[in-house]
Amino acid sequence: MTEIEYVCGDATAPRGSGVRIVAHVCNDLGGWGRGFVLAVSRRWPEPEVAYRRWYRERATSGFGLGAAQFVQVAPDLWVANLVGQRGIRTGRSGAVPVRYEAIDAALGLLADKAAELGASVHMPRIGCGLAGGTWDRVEPLVRERLSARGTAVTVYDVGG
């Protein structure tokens, strides 16, 4: 098993060389406009354009909770749009938008893509921002789906 590396920095500027995939969690409503996706869009326009098209064509595109979309933004760099959030707001009952089972399924697809490309994976603490999740629930999913398969994972925390 490969250990997760934790660093301070910007996940949209992934460290290292070789093929890299920047992964993040999206919602299932087609909304793109708050949180980490803003940093993604500032760096590359393609992931937002692809996500919005994917959502518009959801009747036939495979879009939905647990799905993953891979967008190449440079010769050795990809962005993974992982649908792991139901809606965008915490409900009146206090239920948060994160769906751990959907993140788990999307991470499985990410693991397959990383293996296919021989890529490392770079991410913020996915599902733990606006989605309302907790890293103590997400980290074991990352370990099981990616690290256990030998995929190098770097998690970026902003600040220092």
C-alpha cells in the first residue's frame, strides 16, 4: 500500500512529474460556481465546459452520483470530475450534500483511470468543503480505492 502524502499547497498545481490527475467532487445538479471548482476554472476552462455538457446530456451521458469524468488539460495532466454530492445545500434536517457511497464509486473509476495512465492522483480533501463531509470518512475510501492499489496520492491543504 502506498501512503497518502499530505502537503500545503494548491491542488491545481500538482507536484511531481509524469502523468497526474487532479481530482475533485462535483454535485449532481449541474452547478459549478463555488468552492474548489473556481480554482479549477481559473487554471483550466475545459473541466467546467465538459462538466456542464456532461450534465446537459445526462439522459445519455452516464452523469449521476458515483460517476466520474476525465478531462485532459495538458499532455500529462487530467482533471477528474467526481460526482459525489447530492445537491448543493445542507437540508433543513441538517443532512449534508456529501454522499460517501458515491465518492467511493467515483474513486473506483478514478483508480482504474490512474492505473490505465500510470498516473498519480492529486486532490484537496474531497467532499469536505461545501459538500459537508468529514475527512475521517473520506480518507479510508481514498486509501482503499487508490493507495491500496499502489496509486500515489497527494492531498493538498491550503495555507502553511
